[in-house]
Amino acid sequence: MLPQFMISRRRFIKSSAAAGALGLAGAGLPLGAARAAEATIGFIYVGPKDDFGYNQAHAEGAAFLKTLEGVSIVEEENVPETVDVQKTMESMINLDGATLIFPTSFGYFDPHMLAMAAKFPDIQFRHCGGMWTEGKHPKNTGSYFGYIGQGQYLNGIVAGHTSKSKKIGFVAAKPIPQVLLNINSFLLGARAVDPAITCQVIFTGEWSLAVKEAEATNALIDQGVDVVTCHVDSPKVVVETAAGRGAFVCGYHANQAPLAPEKYLTGAEWNWANVYKMYVEKLLAGEDLPNFTRGGLADGFVKMSPLGPAVTETARTQFDDTLAEIMKGGFSVIKGPLKNNKGDVVAAEGQSFPETAPELEGMDYLVEGVVGSTS
Amino acid sequence: MTDIASRPAPGFQSPALSAALEWLARRAEGVVIPLAALVVGMALFSVFIALIGKSPTQLYELMWRGGFGSWFSIQNTLSRAAPLLLAALCVALPARLGLVVIGGEGAIVLGGVAAAAVAVPLAGAPSFVGIALMGIAAMLAGGLWIGAVGALRHYRAVNETISSLLMAYIAIALMNHLVEGPLRDPASLNKPSTHTIDPAFVVGPIPGMDVHWGLVVGIVACVAAWVLIEKTRWGFAARIAGGNVRAAQVQGLAVGPLIVGFCALAGGFAGLAGMIEVSAVQGNANGSLAAGYGYTGILVAFLARQNPLAIIPVAILLGGIDASGGLLQRRMDLPDATVQVLQGMIFLVILVSDTLYGRFKAFNPDLWKRSA
């Protein structure tokens, strides 16, 4: 059944391309009429679809949608956050008849997606990043995002059990709130195992800068770090460099186990297939799409990579117990007493911030035990 | 080519027709050779596409539709071509002095930052004042940056290709520092940006089109640069210095100021491209300013053989390839790298075709009479 469906979809695209050549598309009719039964959904990625990272995580979600009946997926990769992405959205609407578009990069939101949303009020736009605000942004737009910090906390637990040197490392892109929460969560996870562990962080300054990521990884390992994780668009370079130097790695964004099967411990992965499925089911049922959606491990927005062969039995037990605790909901990684690495109190005794706490969205500190600076 | 060569010898024609033919033949070379190279490059690419099991005819049909086949596609192409015009001038102007400047990206990002920085205190000022001052600030920033490359070249003998490229990295780092530090809008948490400019300072679309005024600015700049190089004494002096610096110095030409001045103007154009990105597209300065226009501009300038007028069609061609690239990905399931392979092939064939100039009798009327 499935292969047949695939073939018919390809044929359909071919025939609609041919029809377009005859001038249908030129007349401004986006082939929409011919596709009444089918919904066309556009995905736009800022990097390559197979980057073992941020973009691959979204592309895996899109690939899952391709297995559903009644939807047709169009994808474009390596689209910069300039007028290019505006034109890509417009082209998907005008030439492909897309009615729902997922521009997946953070920088696509303002002004690019908002400009297109104003121009095409009948088209739905959902953006990954959590910036949509009621009353401020149009109703045909929206945001979805996941709380992945707890995934980094679980990474930290496994890292804490695995590290012999009691030094773990983090290669980070920019000192922005989302990244800082991940770094802090990773260290706090490790400290839940052994409070003597420290985490060295290096910021590369860019989301995708392979040379600096390799340099940072090497520098961490030269300083005695033996478990590394990261928050950059594509963890591929960090994972391969670290494993090549004999260090263990925890993944991020997607599953990087194929890159280092022996050295890969676990990883915090997005589970976008789940989120995209929700949108598409609502779209096909003719319901309104939610404007603001968020969730973490407990909500199926985030998942953990299967534990690797190097993970010990004690590590596995603590990992499983903590995961079970998180799945109950309301788990707080950031809780008092907690100081930042300059000695100031960031959470008093008894104070705790669950992942939904708005305070976390403005995080501007590194916790005690993280070696590094935000500026 | 052969139809011109096989015409009867000029002696048998009226002098006016003969003169017209000669005029045409001399100019045809610069059009026919690049066009032929383009066709050869695309033919080679067809082989590549056929080898990976896709249909070249479908590919070119989609490229036509995506790049030029409808009013929407044409506007899409022109939008993408707009920043390339000014970026390419940053390469083409120094090239006439024999300099290979490849760091236009640095001038673009600094131009953008400068424009955004002056826009903040100007908020509330009349529209034209704001836009003019943003443009001036951007041109100054870009001009200083590439002007410094020229000065390093002339007065300190630093290779301009290397220095401009390295300075582009410094410029991007400087932009990141300013955008994430002193100029940051505190509300821009996860995507550090400067404060958004006053809506009055936004350069809007050209009436009747969905393309911003940057396209017109780019075309005017290309024409002005052509006039400067071909029709003024400064351009003449620059061409002499580009041909032979020693000869120019012997003639008493001020080569140093010429080099610095042309580089500064080139950088100014690139800076202006950054200002237009901020004003017409982004609304503030942020990391997305480093979108690679400066590097694509190198390709455009070389394909245009450093001729400012030729930059216009070449930029539109590359804008069209870029615009259709998305459709190729979506309809033929080809990776984005396909478009880069095509660009690479065309670039290579056009560079190779440089060796063909002066080899065809058809383009050289002086040779017609000899054989007649």
C-alpha cells in the first residue's frame, strides 16, 4: 500500500509540474484546486537536512509526515535568514500550493515570517522557537518549542558516572538563555552524581563554524576533559573530534550514535515528528491550529538517544530513575540553594524553577562549577 | 560567428554598413563568448544530472519556471539579484586597478551595523534624513574598511587578497561583538540584534513590484561605476595603473590616492548593500547580515569580467539560478549542493573561455581585410 502511494505521489507531482508548464501556475493559480484532498506542507531549513543536528531533527519530523496519507511535503535546505527565506515561503505558496509552512530556524521569525504572514493571511505559519505572543503577532502564525534542558541534565548524569577526570566539557555557540540553560543543566546533572565535577565551557560565537568547534573540542580534551557535549547547529564535528581523541560524548539535537558508536553515551534529541503529527492531524480535520505549543520529555517533544555500550549499570539505574521522575512532570533542574559561578545566589534555599518557569527564559548566568564566562 | 566572417569582403559594401558591422563585431565578442560558455557550462551540468539519474529537460524547465517563467519568479530573481549588484562592484572596481579584493563581506556587515547604529538616535527624524544618513554612515564604514585594504596594499605592500579576506573575518567578529554587546536591544534574547529602526527609515518596495529599491540603487551604482571607469579621467588613470603601475607612476599619476580612492568607493558600495539589507529586509542589524553576498559578489564580478555594466545581467542570472534552486530541491528532490555544482561549472567554463578572446577572426575586423 505504502510504495504505491509513494509512486502515485511522485506521479502527481510530475503531472502537476507538467500542468504548470502549460501555464496554469503562470496564471497565478497555485495548483490548489487540483489538490483539494491533499494538504501541501512546506519545511524550510537553515542548514543541510543531513547535518546530524538541528536541521536533521526537523527533517526527520518531515520525513515522518511523508508516511501519512493525504499530505504532500515540500522541503528546502540551506536557506539563509534574508529575503531568500521570504521568497522561498512565497514560492512554496505560489508554485507548490502549500497551506502550512514550518520555517524552522530561529532567525526566520522576525521580520521574514511575519512579513509573509501579513501578505498571505489564509496561509498558516508555525515557527520553531517560542516567540509568538498573543495580541502582538497575527493569528495565522504561531510557535512551537521544546524544553530540552532536562535532556542535557540526563546527559550530565551519564557524563558524571563516566568521567574519570571529573572534568566535563561543553562546546557552545552563543551565550544566549537557551544555551546557558543547557550548559547549567549538563553540569547540574553531573553534580547530582558527584558534586566535585566541573564543566569547562567554550563559546564559538557562531551556530555553525566547524573549524572553531573542532578547536574548542581539542582544547577541552587537552585540559583533561573526558566527556564532551555541545549546543551548536551540527554536533557532527564535536562528536567525531572528541571520539577521535578517545573522549566520550553526549549528543544533542539528533542521534549522533552512528558517528561514534563506542563513545556515544546518550543524547538529548528533539522529537518533532510527534509535534508535526499533531499539527497535520488538526489541519486535515479542519480544526484550528494552536498558536503556542511547548513541551518537554514528559510531553513527547524531547527524547533521549538509547544508552550506548560504555554506560555502566549504576549510571543506567540513576538515568532511568531520574527519567521516570521527569516523566511525572514538574521536575526542576534549577533549584536552591544555587549560586552562579561569580558567587551570587541565583536560587535561594527552597526556591525551584520547573522547566516552564518564565525566569529561565532570561537566564544570563553560568552556575557554580561551570568554568567559563558569558561575556 | 561564421555568418559574419563569411560575408563578402567589406570592399563590396557601403562604408556605413561596413563600419556598423565592424562596430558590432568588436562588441559581439564580449557577449557571444560568455553566452557560449554559459551554454557549454549548462550542457556539462546536464551530463552531471543525467549521471545521477535525473532528467535534464525537467531540470531546465523547472529552472526556467523558478527563475524567469512568471512575474512572481522574475520578482523573486530580482530580489535576490539586488544585493549582488553592489557586492560585485566591491570586486570589480579594485579589479580595474589590478587588485583582487575578495573581502566585500566585511564591508557589507559593517555597513549594516553602521546604518543600524545611526538609525537609533535618529528615530523620529524625517524619512529622507534618516535614510540618507544611514546610507552615508554605511558608505563611510565600508569605505574605510576596504580603503584600508587599498592603503595597506599601496603603502605597506600587504597582499590585498589576503588582507581583505582576513579583514572580513575581523569585520564579522566586530559585528557580533557590537550586536551582542554595546548595540544590543536587550529585548532580543535568543537572537541578538540592534534596536529595530524607525519604520520611517524603511526602504520600501518599488511601486508595482515586490522588489525593494535596493535593486534600483544597485543598477544606478553599476552604471555610475561604468561611467567613472570608461568616461572620466580618474577611470582612465585607474586603467593605466591597473595595466602597469610603473608606467602610471612615470606618467606622474598619483597611484596611491587612486588605489585608496577606488578601494574606498568599492567598500562604500558594499557598505551601502549592508545598509539596504538593514533598511529594506532585516529591520535591524544582526548575525544574518553575514549571508555570503560578499562572496557571491566575487563570482558575479569575475563572470562579468569586471565590467560594471555586465554585472547587471550576471547578477540577474545568478539571482535566477538561486531562485530556481529551491524549486529544484522541492520538485526533483535534489540537494541544495546541486545549484552550487551548476554555479561552479559555469564559473569554471567562463574562466576557461577567457583564453578564447582574440582568437576568432569574426570578432576582429582588422583581420577581415587581410584575408580578403
